[in-house]
Amino acid sequence: MASDSPTPHHSPLEDVQGVLTGCLFMALAILMFRESRLLLGGTAGLAFLLHYLAGWRLGPVLFLINLPFYVFAYRALGRAFTVKTFCAVAVLAGYTEMLPGLIAFERIDPLFAAVMAGLLAGIGILILIRHGASLGGLGVLAIYLQKVKGWRAGTVQMLGDCVVLAVGLLAVSPGQVALSVLAAAALNLVIAINHRPDRYFGA
């Protein structure tokens, strides 16, 4: 039974550990995606496409491609969320460059990679959500458009992801795109089941 007393917010130190931990889960997922040549949706997917097609370093591309979206984040969700999101994307970009020097996969089954990386990414994003942050990109734009245009954020996000995955056929095989869709399903399943304001409390 929920208490009527207000729930305390996370402290700044708790927010820092949340961003560091959530981004680490996400960076490990990204490493598994890259090893299996899979894709993510949103701006992360665009960064993967540029990495696969042009050979650009993934970490810096992840950081730079999100810069325009901070304007929408500020207008739709406020200063605190925008600052935390900027820090989260910067940390993720750093982790993405650092992790290949710390861990390597001699062999990874693509199907396992899709499911496991999707679950890891979902956990990482869930941690960030609980601490008032995100990884920016199309999700922030979707929330902004819902606020100012009345468009459903989930629909906008889904359409954006579909476009990224469709363009992904230029860089990876149809089988890898299909596995990327499976990974996206695993990611969203984690968030749908575990991010329930009517069931979980705390901020």
C-alpha cells in the first residue's frame, strides 16, 4: 500500500551514479550491437549507419548527432532534464570509445546479441529515466511534437525507428535488420514492464 507522504527525490550523488551506471549498461549493449553489425533505432541508429557506411568513430558521432535535439529537450522537458541528458550522452560517448579496450568478444551469436543487447539497453535507459535523464535524440523530439502539435510521442518514435531500420538495409543484411527489430522489441519490453508510474514510486 502506497504511503500518503511525499516520496523523496534522488540526491545529486544518486543521480550521478544513475547516469554512470545506466550509460555503462547502454555502452555494453552498443558494443554487442557493433560486434554483430546490428542497429538501434533513433539517433543511435543513425550513428551506427554513419559508423558502418563511412567508418566514422561511433562515440563522437553519438555525441555530435544529438546536439540539435537539446533545443527540443529544453523546450519540452526543462533545464534539469536537458543538462542530465547532455551529461548522459557525453558519458555514453566516452564509454563507447573506452569499452573496446577493456572487453572483446571472440565469438558472439547474433541472435543472443540481439536479445541480450536489447535487454541491457532497456535496463540502461530505464535507469536513466528513473533519474530524470535520457539519451536524447528522436525520443525528445517526439515528446516536443506531442507537446506543441498534439502528435502521439510513441507513434513519432516508432515511425522514426522504422525509417532508420529501413535505411539500415544500405549497410547491413535483411537478416541483421530483422535481428535489430528483435533487439528493439526486447528493449521496449523491459521499459514497458518496469516503467509503470502506477506500480513503482520514487523520483
